[in-house]
Amino acid sequence: MFLRLLFVLLIALNIAVGAWLLLGQDDVHGRSATDAGVPELQLLSERPAPPAASASVAPVASASVAAAPAVSSSAPAPAAPVPAAPAPAPPPRQTSYTCMALGPFATQADMRSARTTLSNQAARMRSRQEQTTQTSGWWVYLPGGGNRDRALELGRRLSAANVGEYFIVSSGDQSNTISLGLFKDPANARRRRDQVISAGFPAQMSERTESVPEYWLDVVIADNGRSDWRSRLHGVGSHSTGCF
């Protein structure tokens, strides 16, 4: 019984040793101890020494690689394109102006009204007043002869000839002159003069003038075709004047 048990143990031991030899040693059967796709670890001492030729070539290759940036850095960079200059803007159109004097106005109120009317059309305006001489009438008279007595004697002769409506000027530059009438219409003045002359007296006629103010409005208007001041100011004269 003991021998049979010992024989069975020996057989089991042989089977275990054979299995270990068959399956437990990877190097014997050419299998790797690592998983597939995973690189095998290797000691530095197990790595083969690099050949001498490759050692001499490596510095040259590295030197050439290091020199490459120097060569590329010395080359001039391509010039950036210069943007085209914008086309010059056309010069602004010059506006021309007309300078006129409007008037004369009889009163300052008329001038102020015209200024208000043209306030949205004129570029500039200015008001001014001038003195002018205008006819106040026509005077028919007889020279008095230089003194009061002669003037009175001439007056009595006019009465005798039925020439009425006269008076003797007693003061001023024309003292002792016999006035025969002052007329607005020169035709009436000539008719009176001729009547007295036909009665035998040397009647004369002269124009009487006086200095009166007149008012003007100087305007500067742009020549843009939209100036219609004539349609707004009826009966107002105009003439060219200097610009201001």
C-alpha cells in the first residue's frame, strides 16, 4: 500500500515538473514576458554601443541644422505691399457773390422791413444813411432892387397891372425880393413866370432844393440761382457796390 502511494506521488511530481518546464519558462519557448505592443525594458549595459561613423556624422548634421536658421535670418524679409494712396478729394466749389446797394428807402422803418425780408437770403447786410439834395419846388420871383423902398414901389406897380398874389421877402439871403409863388410842378411855375413877363415885369424862375436823409441797405447775396429778392421788395432800386 505504501509503495503504491509513493509511486502515485512520484508520477504526480513528474507531471508537475514537466508542466513547469513546459509552461512556466517563457524564455525557453520564445515568448515575451510583456504584453503585446508594449516595448521590452532593456538595461543600459545591455544596449549595443553606437558605431563610430554615426558618431562623427551626427555633429555635422547638428551643425548644419544649427546653421540653417542663421542663413534664413540673414535673408531680407519680403517687403509689405504699399497701400495705394486714396484719390484726392475734388476741391470745394467756390461760391461767388453779388454785392448790391438797395434803396433809397424813404424812412428807417422801410429799410428795417427790407432787412427782415432778406434775412434768409443775404449772406451779409449793413444799413447806412446818406444825405442827399432833392428838389423842393420851383420859385417864381422878381428881384427887389436892393432896398425896401424899391421893393415896395415894385409891389405897387404889380398891383396896378393886376398881378396879384405876391409878397415881399423881409429877411434872409433874398430880402427885399418879391416872391410870386412856389410851385411843385415846374410847368405851373413856367406858366406863372410867363404871365408876369407878359405884364411887363422881368420875372425869373429857379429850382429850390433841400438836403434830406435817405436810407440804403447793402447786401451780399450768393449767386446760387435762388435769389428772388426783387419779387419780395417791390419798387426798390438797386446798383452794384463794393463787397464788404
